[in-house]
Amino acid sequence: MAQTVNVNFKLDAEVKKSMERACADMGLSMSAAFTIFAKKVGRERRIPFEVFADPFFPERNLRCLEGIIKDVKEGKAHFAGHELFEKDS
């Protein structure tokens, strides 16, 4: 049998609770789930799921949208027509 080692890391408390519930629903411990993850990463040499940043909601886009909403609420926003929209007759 292979020698086992302890691995320690920090998780947000809510993330941990959510994972514990999901693992329990699958009949797994968190340790077993992490072991499955580690074996798959080692075997495939990749993260076994897609990891990406949402291209629309990075912090700078959210700040821009919040600024636009503020301007609309304060009556400072001015909207122009666009050729893709039908003009009123």
C-alpha cells in the first residue's frame, strides 16, 4: 500500500459545508473526493474540468455597468438611437 501524507489548506467555511453535503450525497468523504481529483490530475496532467473567467463580468465591466446605472438614476445618461433598433414612426 502506498504511504499516505496529510495535506492542509484553507477553504471558505461555506464552501467546505457545501462540499461536505455534496460529498455525503454521493457517499464520499471530502478526503476521498480530493483523492479522486488528485489522481485524475496526476493521470491526465490537467484540471479535470474547465476553468475560466467569465468574459462579461470581470471587475472592470461590473464597475462600468454600475457607473451607467448610477448615471441613469441621476438623469445624467443620454441614449442615442442605433441602426439595429427600429425607429418610431
